[in-house]
Amino acid sequence: MGSPIVDLAGVAKTFESRAGATEALRAVSLSVDAGEFVSVIGPSGCGKSSLLRIVGDLVEPSAGVVRVKGKSARQARLDRDYGIVFQTPVLYDWRTVLENVQLPLELAGRPRAEREQRPRTLLRLVGLDEFAGHYPWQLSGGMQQRVAIARALALNPSILLMDEPFGALDEMTRERLNQELLQVCAETAATVLFVTHSIAEAVFLSTRIVVMSPRPGGIERVVTVALPRPRVDATRADPRFFELVTTVRQSLREDPGLAGDRAGLRGR
């Protein structure tokens, strides 16, 4: 096996403010291989998003080493190895869907032919080619997130960093986009680091699940998801799916932030 595409060693983060110091992460070590889909789950405030932002060079660690494709996180960002999708799509309302997807290519100074062709290819990939001329405010929340995913893929990144991208969507839309995301990842061969509060979502999407402890966040357990691919609707009815959900749930300490997810699973 080759070198990991993401490698964290002893990563820690403390935020300083007038109120004092808050230790968000402590001694996090994790390796992610090319092509993996790794989800990070844990109690609210455990540092999941901070960890993702450290990998993406949006936040600097207080301690530890971060290597991405064998180089620093800063260099990986400058080399445009990342595509990032946040919980909200962050689209520009005055630009059409096509123009929003074109934006990274424009900023990177790519040739006009690429700026015209690649966004249309990506919109077909996420099933929105017929909406290229629409504006974001004319789309549903789920459609806007698909535009955000297409935009994140514009520069053909090898790594997708996704911070609860479906957290604000209803359950049916979320499950549909979970399946569509896996299809996109299969076609692009992207490595994914995915933050979520949903145990079921993590099990459905992932090759491995990183379970974090309460703040200061550390890795409590890493669960391998040995479910067959491709993942389909029937996967959610597989007894092994529920076994893995139970395994992840038991690995989490009691926390009010996960109560809704547990309640939803009991109702299935």
C-alpha cells in the first residue's frame, strides 16, 4: 500500500479568546488512504469541524503534524488538492448555476474552453445540467447542495472535505443525496473526509468511521464499515447495517446532540 493521502500525527488545537483558552482537539492521529470515504462523528463541540478545517488549511493546528499527499496542508491548498463543501451551499445568488460552478476555474485562470466544458460535465454528473441557466434562489436546498458539490469538483481535486453538507436537509432528500454522492465519488475517484452528526449517514457512506470523544476531541474508536458496494436503498435494511449503527452508537458517549439521531434510528 502507498503513502496515505492524509496523515495526521499528534494534532491538537487550542483556541484563545478573552474568556480564556478552549482546548478543542488533543493528540489526534489518523491516516486516510487514497479512495477512502472516512466519516468523522462525535458529540457536538468535540472538534470535528476544527479537524476538517485543519486538514484544509483553514485553521492552523496548535501542535502536531499534518501531511496531505506528502506535503504540508498549506502547500496542498495552494496546489488546489482540495474541494470543500460546507453545511450551507454558499452560492452567489447573482450568478447562474453554471456561473457558480465556473467560479473556481475563473479564479484559477483556466482556459476558456475548460471553463465552458468542465462545469457542464459536472452539472450532468450531479443531475443538474438542465438547470445551468437557473439562479440558486430558484432551486431547492438539495439542488443547491448538488451545485456546491459540482463547484467543489471543478478543479478536479483528489480530496473532498465535507462539513455536514446534508445536515439541514429533510431525511428523504438526505438519503437520496447520500446515494448520489457515492456515485459521484465512484466516478471521480475522490478521497473524502466527511463530518456528520448522523450515525446512519456515516454507516451508509463510509469505508471507515472515526468516532470522537467529547471536547477536547480525540479519537475514541475507528469502525471499519464492511458493507458491500455499491450501496443502495436496500443497504439500509441489511442486518449488518443495523449492527454497525449499534456499534457506532455504543462507541459514543451519551450526548444530547446525538439524541435526535438515535431517536430517528429507533423509529425505523
